[in-house]
Amino acid sequence: ETGVTQTPRHLVMGMTNKKSLKCEQHLGHNAMYWYKQSAKKPLELMFVYNFKEQTENNSVPSRFSPECPNSSHLFLHLHTLQPEDSALYLCASSQFGGGNNEQFFGPGTRLTVL
Amino acid sequence: RKEVEQDPGPFNVPEGATVAFNCTYSNSASQSFFWYRQDCRKEPKLLMSVYSSGNEDGRFTAQLNRASQYISLLIRDSKLSDSATYLCVVNHDRGSTLGRLYFGRGTQLTVWP
């Protein structure tokens, strides 16, 4: 069982809705990540937080808004999404300075935008 | 050019077979290398790190060729439970910068009885 949890596991939303994805890590890590995984495409890094500070925004549209209130929690706020945003959204954590940067993934939120 | 390239497969092999996956990466400054495994509709999980001298973990052997920027994974005596997608992953960052992982598309393996 992974030490990274995500809720909800499944989400269906309309283009005008606002929703949030939640991630929590129980591993004592200091870095957290959001990834997007679409069918037949590699994992795409969206955001990186290191010690609660956002260190990377990989050209993600503003309809995705991350929030990291502390080193254990990470949110992804969603608003006015498009159908092409339907994908599996994965959260991961790692220990910065821990050597090989092994990342531990949560189970993901499968998002469908209607 | 993609950061990490893999043959997407699918590879369909019988139980007991030996199967090899290959991967190439574009950035010669890459520092760390991994194979992750992703089961259908599940999250990726680290299978093994890949070291310069090559390394083995049970039925799994990983090799790295820095000169050719090439990584491989060999699975011997395949089991039904090995059916999954295998992701080649590299880390380009050095030293004090936060490690960023680059993922390949994955190679799909199905082991049949």
C-alpha cells in the first residue's frame, strides 16, 4: 500500500464546474508533484513543490491551480476545464536530497470532463 | 526529439519466456535511471534503479550504456504477474537541484499461460 493517498479516485465534472483534487503523503517527504497521464502519452509533469514552494510550473494552463499548504498536502484546483483535460492525474512525493529521487505515486484521480 | 523513447509494444510472450525492453534518452547529462512498472489503471511503482555497472534483482536485469544513451531491462522466466506496462525513466538534474523525472511512454507486456 502506497504512502501517498489521493481523493477522489474518480471525478466527473462539467466544463463550468469547480472542483479540487487532494493529495496527502505520509512518508515524511519534502517534495510533491502533480502529473497528468493521458492515453498513449507519457506522464507529463505539471507542477513541482519543494519545501512547500512551487519550483516548477510546466506551462500548465491557468485553469489548473495548485496549492501546497504544507509539505504533506497538495491540492489541484480545477475550473472551466475542457474535455481534453480528461485524464488520470497522479500525485507523487519524494525526498529532495535523498540521492536518486525515487518518486512514490498515489493511486491517481481519474477525471472526466463532459 | 523526445527525452525518453521506448518501443510501446505490445510484447506478448508465453510464461517462462525471456523478454527484453530497450530505451534511449536524449540528454547526455542524465544522472539517474529507473524502470517503473504500471499495472492497468494503477499508479506507477518503482521496479528498480539502473546502475552504471548493471544490476540484477531476481529475474530482472537492468543495463545502462552511457555512451549510447541506452537502457535495457531483461525479464527472465516470465510470470503471468509480470503483465504490465514498463516505464523507462531518467533524471536529468544534478546535485542540489530538485530531481525532475522524464518518463517514456511505456512498453506494454502481456504474459500468457
